[in-house]
Amino acid sequence: MTSDQAREIAILSQGIGRQIALLIDRQGRPYMVLIGDPGGIYIPDISSARRSTGRLRGLRLLHTHLSKEGLSQEDLMDLVFLRLDAMTVLTVDRMGGPVDIYEATLLPPNAENTPYRITGPVPYHSVETDYRAQVEAIEDELARSGAQLSKDATSSGQRDTAILVSVSTDPQYRQKISLEELADLADTAGVDSGGTMIQRVRALNPKTILGKGKLAELEVMALQANAGVILFDQELTPAQMRNLADVTERKILDRTQLILDIFAQHATSRSGKLQVELAQLQYTLPRLVGKNQALDRLMGGIGGRGPGETKLELDRRRVRDRITRIKKELGKLRKRRKATRLRRAKAGLPVVALVGYTNAGKSTLLNTLTQSEVLAENKLFATLDPTTRRLRFPQEQEIILTDTVGFIRKLPDELKEAFRATLEELEAADLLLHVTDAGHPELEVHAGAVEEILREMSLNEIPRILVLNKWDSLDAEGRSMVKNIFPGGIPASAIDRSTLRPLVSATLAKAFPGWHEEPTADLDPQAIEEEFFTVDEEFPDDIFDDEDDSSTT
């Protein structure tokens, strides 16, 4: 900006008594000219300009202030949320003469965690900033920090980066633990964590869940981490989702959407896919708001005159129709599952169901007991579809062992309803094996969450055995502490077959009243293991008729 240009803008601004702003591109050309009022200026939608999560907008804003006031808080917020190359203020005196320049630019990650740098006041005729070189240096630094984050990622391939946010009335240590679980969920969904933000509040902001200052801090953090996703640990209301989308161009997700996405990735059977689709539609329906200007009203022909249906109403009606069809299909599947359970009941075999918090080791335990190869990964919700096996013991004793989907605290209501068909397997169970991760720091919370869900489903009357899995991960002090908290729990290690004898004995005692274990004091441990565990047989479970679901047995 030359001195002549500064004087001309200042004279025009003072002459009309309003602020004047110029959005200038990197070639120095005016992209847009804005006229405000004496105290501020309104910046319209500039989303058509460059949009990239890890880069700046490609525009800098220069505007006048009809006073000696420098950069205001609103100026800094606009700099952050619009990702401008720079925010420049030219102060104007009462005679219409230019005075000083104030400027703010966003900063790449730094040790002081400073979001932006402010310079000024500088006399207007002394400014010699090379804006193009300045913004290229900032973007190069942002690119290097983004590359470093990608390099540190634990998995290969291109993955999204998200900032994990918790806003709650809970103590911060609880929020931190919950964010660690959210990070595990994000990793399962294929998203890397680019940073976390925790805020304890007295009451949640009904509009944006966060205050504007924290939102600005969050936006800068996302820019510095090259994160395209903001992931909230709480479920957002439709209004909060819309308002957040209005102030940032990054994708806004909450905990429920993340869990639904994981379920959609892992569902393999027809039943599982239908249940996931139902949950997603039920979540989406109340969030279908706003109007599509291109298809606002459909008119024409006899019976079509008048306002007609909006595109939004058509979308809602289609979603409701699809929900109705899916519920009917799931109802049919539920009847077929019930018939299968009746056939099992006629066979007189006790049904033992594995329940527990996600990633507690249920599938691993099933594999070890039955020598199966059910998918078992160190990820949350690795197993969705129920898997059933028949396990045979000496003296012609047999049980049916069923693995079910893992539970999680804050389980979305949509999933509770959608997975009724899956969890109905538990209603036919004669015994529940509640598998826990004994080495997890939140063991009591996880166990309590599972018990709460069982109570909500009216399954708390079914006999249960608490399995303290991953016992080998604890030292002597940890084992003593866990036994004091859960004195009736049975220690086990699902990956070590020799540790499961006490669990099997307790299971048989519960499943077959009057059963007692034959004394085997003279046998060595290897012989005991070979005698006690016999080769299992796969239990055919003809729930589905579709060929692509034949693997669900």
C-alpha cells in the first residue's frame, strides 16, 4: 500500500463517516470492497475463495478505523475464523488523514502457543511488509508441522486429522479419561488426533457448546495441526451442529456420529448393515433442517398448484419411509432369530453369552475356548455381528457360547434401539459371562456401564459370572486391589488356555446344577488341560438365508 493509497482511503472513509475495507489477493488486486458503519464492518460469505484446511485464505483484509483504536477483538476473530493472510487496520484522524497501521497474522505452532502475532502502531508511510513472502513463510511452516503430525501417525496411508474436544460439567480428570477413549474410537475409525481441548463449564452453551473465545482458540489449533475435523466427546444438538458449521469450514462430528461410522465400517452381515443404516437415519432425521434454494418449491400441473413440497420435506419423508421399511425387515429377522432360539431350547443346551465393555477380550476368549478364528483385534467394536459356537465338555456336557457386540458408556439411544435384534440373543441366555479388562484404569466405570445397560434391557436377573480378563497385565499390588473391589471375580487371561480352568468350572457349575469337577490331583497341568478341554464343534445358526451371510455362524 503506497502512501497515496493510504491517504485516499482515509479521506473517503472520513468523508462518508463509515469504515471502508478492501479484501486484497496475493497479487495486490482488490477482491472485494466493503462499506461498513462507523463502528464496524460486515464481511459477507467468501467461501468461494480458496478453501484448504492447512492453508490460509489467500486474501488479506485492510480496513479503516475512524479513531485511534487499533485491532479489536472482532478483527482478531475474523482473522482466525476466515483464515485470512493478514488483518490490517489503518487509523484515520478527524481531518481524514491516515495515521498508523496495526496488523495481525496467524502463527504456525510455537512454544508459547500464541495464536497470532500483532504489530503496531507503525506510521502508515513506514510500512514495508512483503506480504507475499510473509504468507508463504507461514504456510511453509504450517505444512511442515502437518507433515510432522502425519509422520508421527501410528498407521500408514492417508488419514484424517481431528482435534478432540470435551466440554462438560464433569471434573477435568474424567474428561481426560473420556478423551482417551474417544482417541481410541477415532483411531478405529481411521482418524488421527492432532490435539485435544478440555473445558469444564458450569453449563453448556446452548448455541455453540463453546464460547467464542474458545472457538477461536480451537480454530487456530486446528489450523496449526492441519486438522480438517473437529470431534466433540459430547453429543451435539442439531442447533449446535448448525451454528458450529456456520463459524468454521471444518467438518464437525460428535461422539455418536463417530460410533455410527465405526459400526458402518465393521458391519458385515445383512442384519448388521440394516441396523447401522437405521441408527444413522434416526440420527440424521432431526438434523434435516434448512432449505435448498435450487429445489425450494415444486409446482406444476393439476393438483400441483400452490406451494407444493419443499425439498427438505421430501427428504424427511423419504427418510421416514426408509426407517419404516428397515424396521419391518429387522422385525422379520427378529422372528427368525426367535425361531432359532426355540430350536436351541428344544435341544436342551444351556446358552452362555459373553457380554462386556468393548475391547475387553470377549472374542479372544471365544476363540481360545472353542479354537475358533473369529475376528479379534485390539480395537473398539471389532466385533458387531453375534457369533455362536457349541462347546463340548467331558461327560457329554455341552453349552452354546455366544459372542455379542461390546458395550460402551454414553451408548447412543439410536444404537440401543437399532441393535435390539442383536442384543435379543442375550434374552435367551441362561448365563452371562461379564468379561472385563482387569488392567484398565477405568475398570469400575466400565463394569458399571455394562451393568447399567443390562438393567435398562431388563437382563439383570440373568445369572452372571464376572471374568477379570487380562489378569497377566497386573502386578501383585494391582491384583490385590482388583480382588478387593470385585471379590467374586474370576481371574483369567483369554490368550492363555491354561488359566481358563477356574472359569470353565464356574460356568459348568452355573449351567448344570449339581455338577461337580472330578478330582484330578494326580494329573500334571498339561494332562488336566487336555482332559478338561475337548474339541468343539461349530453350532449351525441358520438365522439368515442370504448366501453372503453364511459366514455368520
